[in-house]
Amino acid sequence: MHRAFELAASRPWLMLPDALDNLMAIADRQGDPEALEARLGKPLDNTRTVTLRDGVAVIPITGPIMRYANLFTRISGATSTQELATDLQSALDDPKVRGIVLNIDSPGGEANGINELSEMIYAARSKKPIKAYGGGSMASGAYWLASAADEVVIDDTALVGSIGVVVEVVTREAAAGEKRYTITSSNAPNKRPDIGTDAGRAEIAKTIDALSDVFVAKVARNLGVNVADVPGMGDHGGLKVGAAAVESGLAHRLGSLESLITELASPAANQRKPSMTIVRTTAELQAAIAAGTDPQTLQIAAAEQVDVEAIKAEASATATQAERARINGINALAAKGFEQEITTAIENGSSVEAAALTLFKAATDRGINLAGIKADAAGTTTATPPGSDQATVERKTAVSAIVAGATRR
């Protein structure tokens, strides 16, 4: 047994079980650098604070979040979105990295830079699995970043939410005898609103509300929920703890950092299906290829299922309706002495107009005057179009008359 392990095992400890287990494991594997590295992780190349564990890059996001790295961020333990973006890109580009965990314990930070990093995380979801883990605080700007990951996993005691924007202004009265004047251009009266007045505070609130609208909209998109639901999910700017955050939809599930890393380290967790582009026509296919889309990600849309029986039924109903209208139209032409012609027209499938023409011919053969037919169908036009054959015109007029008369009957 290693000396370090003996020493650790012989002492009383005031330490949480998980932390003590981690310490004992380190002591036990002191002489095995590879095992120790697998347990604690090793620095990922070309990054500042990222560690690599079993192919999983763990990116810490701790303390206040600011855009630029400087002496203040180093002293205060703050995190720079600029450095986070660089580290995230290195993890995405490194072939050794199969998955990424954003290990978050932050109360949030300045708004500047948060949206850009969030968009980068959201876009990277299609490249490698990205999970956000919260073991402490995952609030405000830190939650904005977390929501952009594939999944949000939190500890039972994690504080999650604070979806909103705040500006705090501290004013100092001028020293006795000192006067300070602020003059703005006439075209910009709101450049220096007087926060001592309701109107001045309302003017500043417009900017805060606009930024908050972006915050809420991006969280809604990231989580796949309705924008109107987000404020209520986050208790209107409040914080929710552990299971309550999961129940409201702010987080996906409870878990631990170690279990999350183990999940991402498994081969099954990294078999991500590429985003498929669905094309429905040859034109869409050609356009997709011309745009540089990977042919492996193109999917031909499945043909729509055709309900043949429904089509047949609809066609049958339409045909039945048309046939009924034809028969009714021919029967309406019926006159005493022309029963045979009517029966023949129905059996032969003749149209109403063809049946009317047959009746006209039969009437002519029997010496019935055209004027009588016209009189029976008063109101129909009898004018002869210029240049038309008189017999043809009379025949068409008679047919129209017969049909019109039948319609009135």
C-alpha cells in the first residue's frame, strides 16, 4: 500500500463523502500518473483552463463573467467570455475531444459578450455533444450560456434562473461648493437622462427591457419553449433550487459532474447524427448541392401516402352526381310523343344538349314549327350572328330553346 494512502486513511476528515473519495483515490494512485490523469484530467492543448478527461473537455465557468480578460478578472476570479470562446473553439477543433462539459458556478456577469458566446455554444451543438452542469450558481448571464448547451444538468442544491437584466447606478453628491454641469446636444436629450426623475429612469428602463427581451427570446429558442413561458419558468427573475428548476423546465435533469463526464466518455454518447437536409424536388436537390451541402446529409422526402380508396370513393360520388344531373336534365326535356327519344338518350349516355338536338331533329321530321319551340322558351335570344349559316343558327337556337324550356319546367 502506498505511503500517501496510509497517511490519508489514518486521519480523521471533516469532508463531504464525494470529496473524500476523490482525495483517497488520488492518494491511492499517486504512483500511477496515467490513472491520476484520467481521474483529475490533464490540461487540454491550446487552452487556458480546460481539462481533458476520457475524451471529455471540461470548461470551467466560475465567478463573475466579463468580456475581456484583464488584471481585475485575474484578481477577482472572474471568467472572460473572450477566453471562453477561444477555449471552446480549441475543444471543438481537437480530435481527442469527443464531448464538452461547461462546468458552471457563476452568478452571471456583464451583458457585453454573453450573447456572442451563447450563439457560439448553440451553433456548436451540431458538432460535438455539449452539456452544461451547475453544481452551485447558474444564474443570469451564466444561465444564458447554459441554456445554449444540448442539455442542462444540475445538482440538487444548484441555484438556477435569475432571467433578467439589471443596472445599478450609484450617485454621489458634489462636494460642498463644487458644481457639475452636463450639457447634451439638442438632438440627443436622452443621452444623459436624469435618473433622479421618473422620466429619466423610464428612459433607461427602455434599454434594459430591450436587452431583457433578447435574453428571454434566446433562452426560449435554446430550450425549445414558447417565449411567453420563459418569465414564469424562471419565477420572473427569481431563482429555483434543484428539482424545482427541473420541474419548471429551466434544467433537464438532476445529476453530478462525474456522472455527466462518464456519460459523455461512453462511445454511444458521441454517435451524433449529422443534421439532414430534406429535399422534395430535383430543383431543391440541385440547389442544395450548389450551396455546398454534404451529399451524405441530403435526404429525399418520402412520397406522400395516397389514399386510393378515398380517391375512388370521391370519384364515384362525383360521377354519380354528374350522371344524376344528366338524367334529370334529359327527363326535363320530355314532351308527349318523344318518350322513345328520351329513353334512348339516357341509355346512350347522351348529354342534355345532345338530347335536345335529337328532339329538335325529331320535331322537324314531324313538321313541328321552330317558332313554336321558340315560343315555348320565351326569353331566349334569336338574333342571327353575322356571317353565320342560317340553318346552323336556327338549330343552335332551337336546342337552347328546348333546354331553356325544360329548365323552366
